[in-house]
Amino acid sequence: MLWIAIRMLTGDAMKFYGLLFGIAFSTLLITQQLTIYYSLIERGASGVYNAPEAEIWVMDPVSRTTEVNYAMPATALDAVRSVEGVEWAVPHLRAPASVRTSTGDLEGVTIVGVDDATLIGLPERMLVASKDILAQPDTVVIDDTGITNMFEDGQDPIGERLELNDQRAVIRGVADSIPSFTSQVTLYTKYSQALNYVPGSRNRLTFVLVGISDGEQLADVVDRIEAQTGLKAETRDDFAQAGVQFIIENTGIPTNFGITVLLGFIVGVAIVGLTFSLFIRDNIKQFGALKAIGVTNWSIVKMVTAQAALVGSIGYALGVVGTVLFIYGFSGVPTFKGFFIPWEIPLVSLGAVIIILAMTGWLGLRSVMRTEPAAVFR
Amino acid sequence: MTSPDATETAICARGITRDFKAGQSVIRVLHGIDTDIRSGEMTYVVGESGSGKTTLISIMCGILWPTDGEVKVFGTDIYSLSDTELVNFRLQNIGFIFQQYNLIPSIDAASNAAVPLIAQGMPLEPARAKATELLEKLNIGDQANKLPNQLSGGQQQRVAIARALVHEPRLVVCDEPTAALDANSGRRVMDLLREVAVAPGRACIIVTHDNRIFDLADRILVLEDGRITHDGTDMPDDH
């Protein structure tokens, strides 16, 4: 009977494709929007991800994220280094600044000062030049996404001179970094140089990046740093999560994306529900005839379930493949750099598809179940 | 199950009453019908629209519960069966031919004719093969792979007949089998039905008001206002 059910469904091409479209569109909308949402809020942790060597981030107790920070006295570095279990600790500066380009434009940038000796704090990979280029005087390295914000299409940023806090800066490299949430231009330079690029104030050390000794536990070292220095210390994962949480709590993004995902669900229910109920209505005589002939209600349930499962699996696959193609197709666009589909998101959209089909299938089944076999004689 | 007997009582209906609710009022459609349907005969149930003939055969074949009364089909009190047992009883013992055929439009003639066998659990290919044999007997074997919308009305009716007979039921119920056919096609279908559906141990009930085919009946029951007013081999003179 399942074969008959499938043929009943696929034989009505218009409704079959309508159902596929409904499920695929709904899956695409839910999966794509959740992917964009997830990838976007993950950028709240980009500052952490761009400094992969740091196992612990130490900061002023009021600092919340890499972007929302409060500078500490320079002596904090030595205080952290004196804590047992700290293998190394380096200074890290993150501060906003305004840059004037050679064409006279003004651009807001983030200055990141990395340790002069070890260059810890730079992104892992460079796209143009090597990390050693920072040894040259007045050198800054720009992030790849920042190029598109600061320069016109096709313009080579290498060698471009900038003016930062009345100081000369020359772009000599491009870092392969994860864009920040605001996609603001980031300029990496040595810590000692960054102090010159950021307008002066008494305290300018924003973070101390820490690596722990072999055999030490992260949580133990974090506790020791906080107890001995009075500063706030967070593991890499906790601090990354704090950045994500900050975006969630302080922007309307979850609400807006939530509305879009909900709309995707509602559109799915509407299209699939309408088409499926039309399909059932058009075939109600056939279902009634089957019931009269001697097909049990349970067999009818299995038939409708098989129809829903077929439509659901094909439509879901189309929707997920559509999302993959979308993300892949836009992977070269800076706006979508680093976007990926975590495995949990297709599971969420699968759950949504199952709910859509269960709801609409149940509504369709109700009318079939209510149909008396005797109705075929009327 | 009783052994096939050309003259056994196929259906024994006693005191069949059926009421329908229409708003606040209750309309009695059947008024205590008592009748027997015999095997080996083609029995017509005839009457005006609204006389209760469709309700009567619906009750006789186990798809509509009577308000009161008892129906035995080949000795089985069908309304004492559970829902599942009744559905299975219909599947094993009754073949249906509907006025509008109710063929499934997206499967071919052979598959449509094989539906009862598939519902009984027979694999698709053997069921189709058996259905195709019957279609050949009905002279539309060459149409077995065509979809219903590629067949004429008469051919669709033959597919419906094949579907009703493929599982060799002991009772065949037809609702207005000639209503959608012209006179010649209707006559041919009834000749065919008489040839294949009427057999020893099998009863055939036909609901119709097509007076062109009354002469093919072995027995005619006339229903008026929910009561049997005539039971004979011919139509009464006043009809």
C-alpha cells in the first residue's frame, strides 16, 4: 500500500512539487537564517579566536569582552607573571582609534598591539607578508576584511601610508583574521608601537595573554591569578562565550533572526498545510474507496505518513543543500567570511520539518479518518 | 465459513432501520427492512432518488451501521464484529464497483485492479499479474499499463469490475454501474458483469434506476420511502 501512497503523491505533479517547495523553502529559510545568526554572533568572540595562543585572558574586573574593556596599569603584567602555573604572559592592547588615509578619508579602526618579542596576539595566518614584517618601523598589518572597508576595489593596500594619532603608519602585511561583529577595520602592530598610535592615557594595557605550564589545570591557574592579582581571568572558551553572550544580550539580533526563523516555520506550515490538505481533499474519494474495499485506518495512517516522509526527506535535503550552496557561494564575500553550518542547525531544521509535517499530516489524516466508507456511494 | 452453494443465502437482513439526523430532527430512511439476498443471482435494488437504496446496500455490505436490525453476510453477523474484523471481512469477502469508479489516477489499470490483493498483503508484481489476467478476460488486457485518464469510460468501468473481482469475493456490490455510460456501453458492461460476477456461491447486488438494464436481473427489489414494495423477477407494471 505504501507504493500506492507514493504513486498517489508523485502522480499529482503540481501538488508534489508544491509540497517539495514548501518544505525546501522552509528548511532553507530556517537553516540559512540560523547559520547566519550563529556565525554572526560568533564574531563577538573573533578577538579571542584571532589570538589562538592565549589560553587565559587577564583583564580589569570591569572588562566584559575584547571590545568592551578597561585598561589596567602596566604593572599588571608582572603581577600575572608571578603567579604559579603561568608559563608565559604577554601584553595585549586593544583600543579604538581614528585613521586618516592618504586620500584624506577618516576611518574608525581597532588597534591591536601584540607582544613585541613573541608576536603573540597576531592571527595565526598571514595572507600577505610574514609576521616578521612587524619588525620594520611604523608597520601595521591590516585584516583582510578591513581592506574592503578602507580601500576601493582592486586597490593594493600594501605600502599605503596612514595617519594615526599624528603618527605615521605603513601597511606592510595582511592578516587572515575572523572579522569582528561590526566588521570594523583592525590594524595589528607591535605593543610598543600601538602605545604611540592610541591617544595617551595613564593606563593602556587592556589584556594580559597567558599560557599555562605543563601539568597545570586552566581552572586552577585562573583561580590563582584572580586571587593573587585581584584581576579578572577567563579561559579562552569562557571569554569567547562572554563575547557571544554580550552580542545576544545587547543587540536585537536574536529577536530579529528568531522572527525570521519563525516566519520560515509559519510559511512552511502554510504552504505545506494548504497543499497537503488540497491533496487529501482531491483524493478523499480514493481514500474512501480504499476504506470501503477493506484498507484499515492504520494502513491509511501509514500511507499518509509515507507520503509526508517522502516529501519531507526530499524537501529537507533540497533545503539543506540550498543552504550549503548559499554559504559556499558567498564564502568569498568578506561579509560572510568564516560562516559555516554547525551540525546542530540542520538538526534543528529537521525537527522543524518533522513538526510541520506532523501538524499538516495530522490535519490531512483527520479528514481521511472522518470520511465514512459509505461516502463513496453518495 | 460456509461452503459455496449456488442457492445459499448470501445476505440475511432483518429489521433494518436507519435514521439520519438533519439539524434538530431525525429522518428515518429505512423502516425495518427484512430481505434475503441469494447466491448465484444478480439482484437489483431499484427506486427513486431518496428511496433509501444506497443506504440499504451500504448497510448490507458493512460500511454503514444500521440504527437497528441485524445483517448476516454468509452467516456472519457483521455488525457484531470489531471494527478491524469488519474491515478485514470486507477485504476478504466483498467487491465494490462505484458509480464514479474511484480509480486511483496515478497508477495504471493493472495496479488499480490489483488494489484488493495488495491490501491483502500480496506483493505488487504477483498481484499485478493476477489483475492483468482478469483484465484480459474483460478484453482490456492491452490497456493494463495505461493510466485511468488514458482510458474511455467503459474501459475504466471494466477496470473497476476487475478490481471488484480480483480477490474472488463472495459478494459483489455495484452502485449505478451504468450511470456514466451510454446505452450500448452500459449494456455491454452489464452483460460482462453478469458473465463474470454471477457465479455459484457468489451474490451480486446492483443499485440502479437505469430501466434499460432491468431485463438482465434475476430478481428486483423496489424500494419506496425506505420500504420494500416489490420483490420479484420483473419490474411491477406501474414502474
